[in-house]
Amino acid sequence: MRHTLAVLVENRPGVLVHISGLIARRAFNIESITAGYTEEADITRITIVVEGDNRSLEQVVNQLSKLVDVIKIVELTSEPSIERELALIKVKANPETRSDIVDIVEIFRAKIVDVNRETMVIELTGEETKIDALCEVLKDHGIVEMVRTGKVALSRRPGAAKETE
Amino acid sequence: MKMTGAQAVVASLQEEGVDLIFGYPGGQVIPLYDALYDSSLRHILTRHEQGAAHAADGYARATGKVGVCIATSGPGATNLITGIANAYMDSVPMVCITGQVPLSVIGKDSFQEADITGITAPITKHNYLVKKASDLPRIIKEAFHIARTGRPGPVVVDVPKDIFTTTIDFEYPKEVRLRGYAPVFEGKSSEVDAVAQAIAEANKPLFFIGGGVGAAGASQDFLRLVEKYQIPVISSLMGLGAIATTHPMHLGMVGMHGTVAANKAVMECDLLVGIGVRFDDRVTGLIARFAPKAKVAHLDIDPAEVNKNVFTHLRVIGDLQWSLPALEASLRKIFVEGQRSGGWIQEVTRWKEESPVAYQKSDDIIKPQFVIEELARLTGGKAVVATDVGQHQMWTAQFFPFHQPRTLITSGGLGTMGYGLPAAIGAQLGQPDELVLLVTGDGSILMNCQEIATAVEHRLPIKVAIMNNNVLGMVRQWQKMFFNQRYSHTRFANGGTDYVKLAEAFGATGLRAETPADVPAIIAKALETEGPVFMDFRVSDDENVLPMVPAGAPLDQIIEEVD
């Protein structure tokens, strides 16, 4: 099964290398990893989606916790949380197909952020499955290239991850 | 107080109580060596950086203190790598200070530049690249704290040359503040109670100890448990000496070259309590058939070790100095004398008596096992014994009696040939009043024989037994047993090296034994000779380490004889 981990780390040079290196050398199965600033300047939050049974999840969490720069790890799969991913999709669009694509974009509540004579760029934020679905539909028009951020997630509970036990 | 970065490093080391460091100078650490020139810190110049790393490791294992080594950037630092990996695998506390090219030229493929924090990330507990000179005292404080607390391990501090020469206001921090690092000393008493309950209920309980027992200084606590509750003990290589291997409850080493009794006990026990161990594959054999009838409990400081290799039913996370006394206290409340249905002790004792480790004795040719028995006899077993890696290492584990923790200095996890001599040097410098023996092979000794010069320079009275068989014995044994006796590149041709002359070339004493009758006299002579002595034992080249469980086989597939 898939697990989403929020990993709070010291915002220091080399910390991402430590984390990605550990994941690679312990042969953990990672689906996505994203990192960014948080409300505290010296803390970076890394969201990792890991595939595996409970025992391998335990190993991932325990091994990552051993890294000195890792402050806290919270498993978000086991609690109510909001999960989002952002995608930018460049799709082939000529004057004949544009309106069809605009319809699709509306249905998905996505946004068209750029247009030229041959292509359009669509932005969509949502759960992974929704992005998958949009991509599936856009395939008919021809996806030129795309980029996805990987999942980020936040607990619905009132407190912050850094304060949980 | 104003001082340079280099002086700050020296001052910080002194603040940490360091009295001995090992190292080798080079371009980027000249400023650091310049600061050492004026200091009272004792520095041992090894003849290779790898020697410095292993010597710091041997020093740390023999004393329990943090070993410190220094190397320059690039090749100096990369020469430490094997030593760092070795210390990491065996959880040895070390701080390694490496020089680095100046900040302004990092990343430019500068002369003698290597990304040492990148290279050592997988083999250190933590590492630092110092980017601000004023951070030096804090970083060194943290490095020592991380190296020696929790599960110990090596820490690398990489210092660019211009950091050494920058002037800073030196003030050594009083405490360490690390949000992401808080090893648990005292864990949950509920976890302890659950293990106590399991012990009380078990009919065939078995303690399995590793390097953690000695490292934690918990040997006495453990011994009390064993004696009070009469529970047999098996040990990993790293756990030998935690309690005396001659103790009636001790069944010996477990695993690939473990005793028949220890391996049988794993197969038959109904509760296996691992203490300060990591269930290495050389111990477990086939995981699926490891302790098949047992519930497994695991006491360790490192939560990541629990459930890593072997499925664990019960865990106690915390320092053994806390958990073992807590376990005893918990057992005292619930254990009723005689409630264990009998026969287990008798059973394991019978196995032990029926199948002791043994070898075919000879009057004509020197058997390496005989040399180790004689070393034990003539020293009364009172020695710190370093080994290299190979057959001689396993024979030492099998035939030398270890009575105390920190008396077996051996590369357990990484299995580093060439470790022994520099490690023995570190151990002897750390324990100047102890007799230090090194048991090595002709393959291993050549891998770091340049360190004979270091031993001679400091007149270290290390007594070295070279099991000289002209072959790489352990590989040859595998070729014999599993590769149809195809001895591919395991013989040192041309009669090998003259180890007596080798020792003499460096200014050490060399002795040779050619027949079994020579052995006691040569050992006795070595023991009464001052300074380092190298004994060249011309041993049988067709000797096998037995018993043996083939790699990946269950522990009841024991080979006790080879044609």
C-alpha cells in the first residue's frame, strides 16, 4: 500500500542528498518526493510517497529518523489529510481542437495558462487521480510534454505536524 | 578569545578531552598541523591514512573513547573511507577531520579535491562541511556528541583550508542543541515488562548478545540476568567478551562459523532475546528458518534495527544500561523459581559437550588453531586481541577465550583485511599497560604492513602472530567447498614473502616457527622481547574453518567435516 510521509528537516545544505541517498541505498520504493519551505525559515518540509507493507514503512521511517537533520516524520495516510499535486501539461492545440480542449479544461476546473499557434499549456491542481484522469483525456489531443510536482499533503487536524507526538 | 580556525579545532579537541589523535598531513591541513605543532595533543603519524582511520577505530574499541583521525583533502580523505565504513558497520565512535580545498574553489575539480561529505554520507552517522569558521566549535562539539551517544558511529568534519586560517572569537559551546537528534536512553517500562513476561513463560529461552552489550558498558548487568535466571547465551562475533566465553552458560559464537550448540539452540529455542545485536546475515543464515520455533524479542538502542532483518515480536528501545537492570527488576516481580519446565539447560550443555570446536592435531605441521590455543595458554588469555579478516579471525573467535569486553578488536561487519595491525596500534596506545596481540594472516598483514613502521617508531610491544599459509585461506576454503576446488588466484606464488625480514626491514623483531614444537618457544620468546615482534608461523595451507553453515542456509545445515 501507499503511504504519505511528511518529513520535517533542517534547512541545511546536503540534507536532500542525505535523504535521497538513504532512500536509494536502502532500496526503498519511493513514488514521489517533493520539498519546499515552511512557515519556519530553517525548516524544510519533504513529502514522500512510499510504496510498501507496514514493515517496510516502519523501516523507512526508522532509518530516515536516524538522520541527524530529520526533525520529525508524520505519517499522513493514517489520518485525515488534504493531498494535492500540481501539473503543467503542454498539449497540441490547433484552431479546430482548441474549443474541445477548453471544454475539457472547464470540466476539470483546470486553467489554461499559455496558448500559441500549436499548443496550449494547462495548469491543474488536485489529487493525483484527477490529474491522471485529465492526462488520459488529453492524450487524444497529444501531450507534448508535462511536469508534475509530486504530492504534497497537510493534515486536517488543528495542530501542526511538528507538534505531534 | 581570538584564534585561527586551526587553533579552534585543536582547542575544541582538547575541550572534548581528546589526548591522542592519528593522522597524516597534506596540503590542505598544513594550517591544522601548524596549530598542532604548538599544542600538547599527542599526534601519531601513521604511514597511510587508512592506518590512521583503523588506529583511531582500534583505540576507540579498546578504550570506549572517541577515536580521532586527521587527513588532508582528496586522496588523504578517500584513504580514510575503508576505515570510516569499518567503524560505521561496527558502531565505533570516531571523529574524522578532513582538509578540503578553499571554499572559493570547491566544485571546480581543484587539485586534491574530493566531495568527501558526499562520499561519506552512506558510511557516517553524520557529516559536516564547514562553511563558516565561527561554526567550528559548535560543529566539533556536535560531532563528538553524535559520535559517542546513542548508537555510536563515525562523524566526518570536512574543513576547507581558508576556514583553518580565518580568525574567530573562540568560545566552546556548553551544550548541544540538535532538534533532530535525541537518542532514547530510558525507554518504555511496558516494553520491558512484556519481555520479562515472555522470559517467565518460556521453556527454552535464549539470550543472543552482540557488540552493543560491551559498547553500552552493560556486561555486569547482563551477567547478573544470566546467572540469576539461568538462561543460556549465544554471541555474535562482536559480542565475544561481553561476558566470559568460558562461562558455563555461554554456548559460544552463533552463525556461519558458530558452535554446533549455539546454532542448535537457535533452532530449538522458544524465545530468542537479541541484545545489542543487528541480526547480521552471517548470524542468521536463511532468515526464513532462523529461530523457527521462537518468539523474538529485541533490546537495542537503535529503533531501526528492530524488525529490519528478523521479524520481531517484542522490542525494548533504549540504552542497555537502563533496559537490562529494568528487565531484571521486572523479572524479579514475576519469576517464580522452578516454574520453567526443566531440561533446557541440560540439553544445551549436552550439545556443548558433544560438539566442541575442534581440529585435527598434528605433530608435523603447524595447525593455526594450535597456535591460537598456545597464545591463549601462554598469556593466560589475558590480552587484548586484535585480528585481521579471514580464517585466522574465525579461529581466534573459536579458540581464544575472551573474558572481558573490549578485548577482541576485530572488523565484524565490514570484514576489512588490513584492519588488524593499525587497529592493534590504536588499541596498544589506548591501553598501554595491556598485552596486545594481533592474530593475522599473510594476506591481511600485507595490506597495511607499512604500519610496522608506526609500531616501531613508538616502540609498541604488540606481538603479532602471522598465520602464514601462502594462500588466501578463507577464499580458498570456499573454492574448495563450493567451487570444485578451482583455486583461482588464491595462492601467493614464489613461496610468499619473508616476514621475518619484512619485520627486520622496519626495525622490528621477526621470529619464525616451522614445526609445532617451535610454537610455544617462539611465543614465549616474543612475549619476553621488547617492542613489536612479528611471528611467522608456517601453518598448514589446507585447513578449514569448521563448523560451517553455508551462506544462505539454515543454521541446522552444519558442515562439521570436509575431506
